[in-house]
Amino acid sequence: MWNMEQFRKELAEIVNLDSSSENLQDIAVIGRMLANRLRDEGYLVETFDEDTRIEARTHSEKDFDVMFVGHMDTVFPKGTAAERPYREEGNLAYGPGVADMKAGLILAIHLAQRLREERPELRICFAFNSDEEIGSGRSKTWLQGLAKHTRYAFVFEPGRLNNGFVRSRKGGADLEVSFQGIAAHAGVAPEKGANALVEMARWITELTALQDFDAGTSITAGIASGGTAVNVVAEHAQVKLDIRFKNPGEIERIRETVSRLQQNPVVSGVSAGVVFKDVVMPMNPSEVTEHLMQKMNQAASGLGQSICWIDTGGVSDANHIASLGVPTLCGCGPVGNDMHSSGEYLELDTIEKRLELMYRLIVQL
């Protein structure tokens, strides 16, 4: 029913093409390859941003039934594919992006092939982008625009160990704060200075105190710098913080604290500039999504498969779509592990299982 030999051939081909998020020329090579294939198979295809985004539909209608989402970019720099190309060892396949998420792209296309043969009335839309690994800044609006017209969305990020799917993802944001103080000689006239490092330390302490691990909120000061010499009152400082949250209201609580700190510096003479970047809302299952998960459980049981559902702090394009209220399942690709590392691998025997399970679910919708 499923052509696994062809699947693995296509997977090897795409894994052996570099596609760093920062190298759009390389991603365009993959974009054109996939777009041409979909055109040849009869899809209505549009490409954007010089072939680095693909939108392909089975029907011309504005609305559709299912949306298959994937990203063509990886975290690996140019040259990685040549250094460690696709290879198979027993049941495992290795290579840059083999699981995250080049196998998911191929799986989505093979899945749609069978769905079109047996359910030609089903309206399918593919949305493949080029910047998921760096927050989907170029494609978020486009993805959400499409998502408003679908009944269900399936994101083909790698499945998790033990045949796992992703039930929820935390929201996230990057917070960058730059401090401007007044330099002075630390021995001769320290009273003339305004120490940016001291003000920064206060921010780090107070923001970190907002963490609530039980509620799924974490605030991590990842990078901090400042000052020029040990005998100089620090004129400049900067801190970058990673924020993760499960409850959408938490980001507003954090913003309120940031505003208070900015308006009320402890160190007179120090000002703070604030930039919130890449704010992504959490993916929490709605009642409709919970019903979709139940259907998935039933489909798996009917196939004799055991699946599990996990919660993760990582962000994906599923966050952007689910935040609109669209029933969304993530981790729909074959099972992989050790993503973003040189040891990233794919479990080959999960490809056919995932194809069959996703097919069984979708035909019942």
C-alpha cells in the first residue's frame, strides 16, 4: 500500500540538500523540487519569497478540510550534508534534518497521494515554509491566514519516542534589555557614576522571581554583559532572557513587571530600553482538539498501535495555528530523536505506521 523504498529514496535526496534557515538559496532548491513535484501530481501550487514558501491545494476553493504544515529549513549550517550525508544503520536513519523535519515533509506528500486516490472530494492544502527554526517571522502571517480557512491542521514535526504525539506546547518570547548608565572612575569619583550592571542585576533578580514552574512559567537569563574595566563604573549593560509560559495570561504579568522596572529604576541615572521579540502564544488543546485526540486514540487502537501524548516547552508552527482556535495536532511525522544534534535520527519502522494512522484518522473526519 505504501511504497517504502520510494519514500526512503526521496528522504535521502532531500536530507542530502543543505537548508539552513539563514541560507534561502539552498532552501529554494528544495522548494522548487517539492513545488514541481506537487504540480506534476496535479496540485494547484503557488510559491512565494523566491520559492522558499509553498502553498499547494487540491481544490480551488478558498476553504479546505485539512492543512498539512511543514518546514524545509534546518538548524545545520551549509556543508553539513556533505560532511554527514544520509545513512541507514539497521532501523535508524541519520543525517541533518532527517527527523526535523524532512521525513515529515515526505510523509505529508505520500499521505496526501493516497487520500486523493480514495477520498478525491477531500480538500487538502499544503503549507511548507522556510523559517520555522528561527520563529517563522517571515511566514507566520501567511500560515495564520491559511489556517483560518481549514477545519483541521496537522503539523508534521517529528513524532516523539514511544509513538508519541504533541498535545501542548508552551508559548515563548525573547526579552532583550539594554541599560544606559554613567561612567565614572571607580576609585576617584564613584559617586558621579550610575552603574548599569547593578540595575541589570536587579532586573534579573526580580524577573527570575516571577518563575512559576508548577504553572509552566520559566524566565531564564541566558546572556548578560556589561562594563569595560574593573575600575570603571559600568556605563552599559545588556541582558537577554528566554521566557516560556503555558498560561497566555502569564506574558501580560511579565510585561507589567517589566514596565514597572523600566519606570522605577533603583540606580538613579540608569535607563533601560526593552525589546520583546518573537512572542508566540501557547498551544493548548481546545475542546475540539481534545475530541480530535480521542479520534486519534480510536484510530490507533483499531490498528493495534499504542500511542502517547506529550507536553513540551518547545515552540513550533503549531503554536501559531492553534492560537487561532483551529484544531491542531503536532508531531505527526515519523518518530525521531536527538533533534538539532549530530546524532539526530529517525526510526524507519515508524514511517509506515504513521502513514497508516494518519490516513485512518483523516478519512474518519
